[in-house]
Amino acid sequence: MTNDINAVELATELTIAWLGNPNTRTTADDVPSFLQSMHAAVAKLSDEQSVEAPEASAPEYTPAVTARKSLASKDHIISMIDGKPYKTLRRHLATNGMTPAEYRERYNLKADYPMVAETYSESRRAMAKKIGLGRKPGQTAQKAAEPAPAKPRRNTKPAVTTDAE
């Protein structure tokens, strides 16, 4: 009975909102049929929600490969979604509407599970060093590799002069 009352109230509010829209062009004869269709739609939705609510549980995802197999090669990481190799998983996950955190959670992976293949990461690191990323402005590659020279210590004692002449 409470679902029916809520459905009637909701259908009435939807009909009032529909009639209150300045873009709605209707006649008085259309209002009862619209109210009935709104009530039927709301009642159907409320019945579906009450039936589906107890059954709604988190779906279990079966990984395409094991975590160990996904990291078996240093050249690529095998996706647990489709079983295909990728140098980096970030774009693949984005196309599947996931973040790395959601991916790790879905397949019960550790927080340090990599998203980039080891050799790909190393090659990108080498390229970045070669073109000079990470250095301060004006610093050359040779200067960055060498440690900064130690400054000579200043003598704080006054110089002693002798007038032996």
C-alpha cells in the first residue's frame, strides 16, 4: 500500500512538473492519460527496485590471467581484463572506464602492482635524462653528472705579518 501511495504522489508531482514546463503544449484531454502513464511507469520502477534490491551484489570478475603471469615479462604487462599485452595499462583502463585503483581493487592486487612495463619505464627514463628533463635551468648534462665542487674554506684568523726586514 505504501508503494502505491508513493507511486501516486510521485506520478502527480511529475505530471505537475510536466504541465509547469513552458515548452509543454497540451490540451486538458491529454492530462489524464499522461498521469496514468506516469503512474504506470513509476509503479513499474518501484516494483523492479524492490525485487532487484536484495539480489544486487558486487559482480565477481574473473581475471583473464593470474597476477604472476601478467607480470611474467619485463617487456609488457598482460591485462587481466582481456588478456592482451600492454606497455602501459593506463590508457587501456581508461577505455574500459576504470582507474588504476579500481583495477587493483577489482582483481585484488597489491597497491604497488605496476601499471607500466619495466623496460618501457626504463627506456622513457633514459630518454628523459638524455633530453635533460629533471635538471635545473642552465645546467648542462656534464655538470648534472658531476658533484658540485666544495667551496674553499675561508680562514677566519687574521693573517700574521712579520716585520723582519
